[in-house]
Amino acid sequence: MSSIEEQFQLMQKQLTALQAQINGSSPTPMQSVDDTASQLLHSLGTRPHYDWTPSDALTALMSLDTPLHTSPTFSDTERKAIIESYLPMSHVDYKAPATIPTAERAMNKGQRHEDNSLKHLQYLLSAAFRPLDILSHELVSLRV
């Protein structure tokens, strides 16, 4: 019992020391009060924020001034025609890689169903991201 009480007292001392450290900390000249408050909330870093606006040519090329969520969408046939127009995408029939046979034998019915669902999602994501990969490749190759 005494060891538990000792641990409890030690934890209380640590908590008191941390509270004193928090209350006694003052911002450095390069640090604002807001910075210290955000550091105390969590230890996870945040992404840096970049103020970037696309050039007029890029805005016109990609129709970035068109509202994304309220503009009319393409029909399925138009969307498929656009994706298929990219040479690396034409007539590609993507199949997700097969599950390792030993792993598949160890799966129960629910796990097999989940695995097939994940493969289907992988297929759908490949259809969405492949045109973006090609676009980024074209933009990078234009710079070089």
C-alpha cells in the first residue's frame, strides 16, 4: 500500500511542478502569447500555411474560377471519354493485385468481403487519381 501512496504523492508533485512551469512561463521576445497557448494544447505540429494564388494562365487553363461544388458535373460518358483520352489510360483494365493465397486462406468470410471492398475502392481511387498524376507529370515536364 505504501508504494501506491508514494507513487500518488510523486505524481502530485510532478503535476504541481508542471502547473507551476505553465503558469510561470513567459513568452520570449520572438514568441507571442498566442504561440505559447497553442503549444500547450498539444504537441503535434501543424502544417505551414502558404499564401499562394495561381497565375492567370493556370486559372484559365484549369477553370479555377468556376465554383467547384455548384457547377454542373460531367455525365458518366463524358467523364469516361476524358479519362480514356489520355494515352496512358486508354484501354487500361486495372485489376487490383491478388491477395496472397496463404493470407486469403486465413481470412474468414467477413474479412474476404472487406478485402474485396478495399480492392474495389482502390480501383475507384485509381480512376480518380490517375488523371491527376498525368496532369502533374505534364506540368512538371513543361517546366523542364
